[in-house]
Amino acid sequence: MDYVSALVPPVVMAVFFIGLIVTIVKSQGGDKKAKEDAAVDAAFARAEAARQAGPQLSDI
């Protein structure tokens, strides 16, 4: 019975890990992809605008 108690934790972790991977793969793309892409693009645009609006080397 020691072998059963030794095998249960890795098997349980493997099942949960496979479930996590399946969930991640299924959530990629689809109808939510455009919304996620737009959010990322907006974040990049804000970061670029903040970088350009920051102090320039010529201002120092």
C-alpha cells in the first residue's frame, strides 16, 4: 500500500496541471481575443505616450 500513497500526489498534481493547460488553451482566441488584443494595444500605447512625454535628455 506504500506504493499507492507514493503515487497519489503526483497523479493528482498531473491531473490538475493537465486541466490548467486545457483551460489556458481553450481560453486563447475566440470571441475574447479581439478584446484582449485591444487591451494590450491600449496599454502599449499608454506606455509609449508616457515614455515620450517624460523628461528628455535635452531638458535636463
